[in-house]
Amino acid sequence: NVLWQPGMDHAGIATQMVVERQLMERQIHRRDLTREEFIEKVWEWKSESGGAIFNQLKRLGASADWSRERFTMDEGLSKA
């Protein structure tokens, strides 16, 4: 028996660049935000874009246990 637990790495630098680019389009510099506000923007990006890869895998018929999906920035994941 095998468990395929789907997960996504936040790809720190790449994600930061994408989020910063989105902010710059609205003429906001990341240093204009607090750390917490910037992290909130990362979560917003993840909720908007992060599902695309998983949706592609699902359409391909991947038999992962989707109820166990994890993201490296999930609360408690680092402690696990």
C-alpha cells in the first residue's frame, strides 16, 4: 500500500518575485508592507494560483489523497 500525499513547496524566492511583481503593478513596494501583510499577499497568491497544478493532476487522473493536501507554509507543517 502506498500513500500519495499531494503537496506544494512555496518555492520561497520564486514566489516572492511573483508577489512583488504583482505589487509593483499596483505601485506598491514590498517594503511598504509589514512582514505579516506581505505573507498575507503570498497566501492570496497561493489561493489564486496554487490550485492550477493540482487541478491539472486531477484532470490527468492522479490518484493522490487530495484530502491530505499540504503546503510548506501550512500552520503546523514545519513542526510535523
